[in-house]
Amino acid sequence: MKKLVTAFFLCFLSISNAQDLNDWQVGFNVNPFIFTRLNPNFSYERGKQDFPNGFGFGLTIEKNWNEHWGIKTGFESTKQNEKYFFNWLNPNTIITSTFEYYKIPITIQYFYPLSEKLFLTFNQGIQYSNLQYFKTIIKDDVQMITFSSNYGESIFFEHPEENNYVSGNFQDNAHIRDLFGIIGSIGLKGFITDKITYSTNLRYEYDFSDADKVAYYYFEKNGNSKTNNFRLGLELGLQYHFSLDFVRFDNRPHKM
């Protein structure tokens, strides 16, 4: 009977410690979102967007300092697109731009307990983004023109003899590779098991760095214009909790 009570007590302590959140957490997240490029100096109309028109996934690392405050970082890969056309172009001209970024966010997070196993979470911080690939397609009834990170192409539907293809990186003439911005979220975090939590957040991102070297460089050159990336979406994740502390048989805590 004594052994049974001792085992039950140790099990209770283990569960209580696992649900404290004051440990290291490594996780995986997915992030469907709505993406738009903001540029108030140009008049253009958006086409019918994909929904969502952006998707990301990545790894997360979290460490809480106490029962309320902590830090969260990680690595993400995202792909997003936008469809639009300018008023002064052929009304049948649709422009589709696709961008792929690697991103490193760093946020301060705050936890508020709603119950023993459920927490309200807030995150706010900064983010570094690195443009890995871009592709823009301009298509109307006559032709299709493509600019990308590794090639450019013109296809004429009625005069295929005029088609041309050029290999090369157009990125240095079009978009800025390194961007900095802000990122924040609000959501819920709860325990599934003693060591595994789930999280669901409403998340926003805003790149305050200019995303273009020359705004819409294939249409108009305007050094005073500025384009900013904006994303709004869901962040869904799973986290595994572990501790770098262990207790010796003499009950003294030590670091690994």
C-alpha cells in the first residue's frame, strides 16, 4: 500500500510539473494566411484571389521565464501569391506574383491561465525575412510575360516566332532580398497529454522594410513609392515539452 501511495504521489508531481509551461518546448506549426502587398502610390485593382493565398510551415522553440512570460522563436518557410491588374492596362490583363520566403521570428509571449490545462496567449516581436524565390506572370489576350528569380520569358500567342527566353536572376533588379518587420498573435494553448500541447493563434505580420527595389519595376519607376508585405492568418501548432533539469536520488536539482 505504501508503494502504491508513493507511486501515485510521484505521478501527480510529474503531471503537475509537465503542465507548468516553465520548460523548453519544441514544436511544429502550419500557417495558412491571407497575403497582400500594400502600395498606396499606385492605383490598381485586385483580381480574384486564392483563399488562402499564402501558406507556411516551420519549427518553433519556446522557453518561459516564469508562469506568465517567455520567449518564442523558430524558422519558417512560406509561399504566397497575389493577383491584380493596373487600371491603365488592358482590362483583360491579369498579373500574378508569387513569393517564397524563409523567416525567423522572435517574440515575447504572455500566458494567462483559463483553466488548469488551457491558457490564453499573446505574442509580439520582430521578424527577419529572406526572399528565396519570386515569379511574376503578366498575361492578356495577346501575350504572357514572365519574370522570375532564374529566368525571363515572353510568349506571343498569335506570333510564336517572336517568343524569347532569357536565363538569369531578375531579383536584384526587382525585389529586396532581406526584410524586417513585426509579428504578433493572440490565441489559445492547451495540454493534450502531460508532455504535448496544441496551440491555435490569430497571427499578423507586417514588413516595414520596402519589399521592392523599384516598385512594380516592369510598369513604372517611382523612387518615392514603397511596398510593404502584410499577412493575416491562423497559426496551428503542436509542441513537445521537456526540461533540462533533473533530480538526483538525493532530491537535489541539477542542470544537464
